[in-house]
Amino acid sequence: MAKSVLNAPHFQSESAAFAFVEARLWPNGPVCPHCKETARIGRLNGKTTRPGLHKCYACGKPFTVRMGTNFESSHLPLHLWLQVIHLFCCSKKGIATRQIQRMLNCSMKTAWFLGHRIRLAMDPGTATPMGGAGKTVEADDMELGRSPKTKRPPRSQRPKNVRVLSLIERGGPIRSMVIDHRGIGGLFYSQFDRESRLVTDSAPVFKYQAAQHEAVDHSKYEWARGDVHTNTLEGFFSIFKRGLIGVYQHIDAKHFDRYLAEFDFRMNTRAKLGINDSQRTDLALQGVKGKRLTYETTEKGTQARTA
């Protein structure tokens, strides 16, 4: 008999939602965000006490599992947070702000801000160079601009196209970054382990960047030569573009990194790697720890604060 995933208790009840989040963020029991105490902590269960409230008897301060995470200072009930996180994780091409607004019956600002905080949770942050000895890494770039069918504004008013560089380990993770005015070279060098085998198209910028480099020449209609191809990244770019065109429709350049983090996260936790929607949601939930994003920093496109 069919049964909706969203009928689970933690999607419907606030107390169940707190228990669900606490079990994942506090696997060894409550931790005070103020003094890091783990022993002298009690749960407050008064009739007027809000769900999930604890008190630390070392420093005397109350707290919930929301504190020190992306949930902090949010007025949205935690079970609604979990619903939207799950929808982000199971929607291959993303979910629109307007759709979240209609589902939660909230303002567009609330839905937009909620989406960005979830994308921040999906962002792993800093990472080591990709690849290594014995590993194969694909690298490719794409440029996102207006469709030839779109009416173009005067030349002086045309925004610059956004360029993206992506690297993926064969059978492993992907990492995508916005290319700034400095170009691909330095960005690629900082993210790539030169001991890897590098597979690219025939773009000259990738030459002499690895101990072993092989390329396909798309200008000669060569798409694959054995295991030398960039088809994995071409498929990822196709999904990203379908999400941009069909779901999000427009992304401001200053927020592009967060949208790339969202699509990277789903690619890195794809079903082919043995991860289902519920497991993907649990992994996204782990990403809320130690991260804060305020509406002001989101609107300006500035860096989020890490606790």
C-alpha cells in the first residue's frame, strides 16, 4: 500500500522533529553550545516550555539543538524545515522559491531565505585538491548566457555571462566553482592534484597541468575514445541547465556558488553511489552544524559566518 514519505512523524510533529534532529546532531547526547558541557544537562518539560529546550547546569543557560546551526533564530517550525530539506534532496533539478512559498503558506522572502540556508548546509566548504595517484579526474567548463531566441538588451546593459569550472573523480565526488576575472588557470591548479590522470576536451588551458593528460577533440566530432571522454560532466551540466531553465529560471551571479553547491551535493550523493533520498537528507542535515546565514548577508551575496 502506498504511503507518503512526508507522513513520517518528524515531518508532522514539532516534538518528533526535535527528537529526529537531536539524534543526528547529538549522537552522544546533548552538548551545551555555550560552554560545551555534556554531563550536567537536563531537559525542561514544563507545560509552557517550548519543544526541545534544555538547560546546562554548568553555565546556567538554556539552549536547543537549533543553536549553533543554520536553524538558529529561525521562526519557521523545525518540522517544516525538515520537509523542505527533504524536498531539496529528492528533487533532481531543485525546487523553486515560489513552490516552497505555496507549500508552506509563507512569504516569498521566507521561502527564498530558507532555500539559501539549505544550500549553505549542502556546501562542504573548503576541501583538498581532487584526485591523486592512480585516480582519473574529468575537467570541463561551461558558459551560461542568454538564449539566441531571447531579445537582447543594448550592449552597454548586457550582463556578463557566468562561467563555471567543474572537476569530477571517476566514480567519486564532483566540485564546481564560478570562474572569476582571473580565469581558469589558477582556480584549476588550486583544486587539482597533479599526480592524477586528467581527462578533458581539447581546450588549451588544460594542457601541461597533469602528469598524464588525455583529451578528446569535440571540434572533430570526437566525443569518446575508450574511457577518454567528458560525458560525465556533460551530463551534470545538462541537469544543471535544466534546473536553471525549468525551475529557477534566473540566478543572480552573486548567488551562483550556492546553487552549484546544491547540484554538486545531489550529484555527490546520487543513487548510483547507493544513497537514497532519506540518507541524502540525513547527510544534508549534518551540514547545518556550525553554519549561520543571515538575511542581510544572503541578500548582499557576502560570505556566511561559520560558528
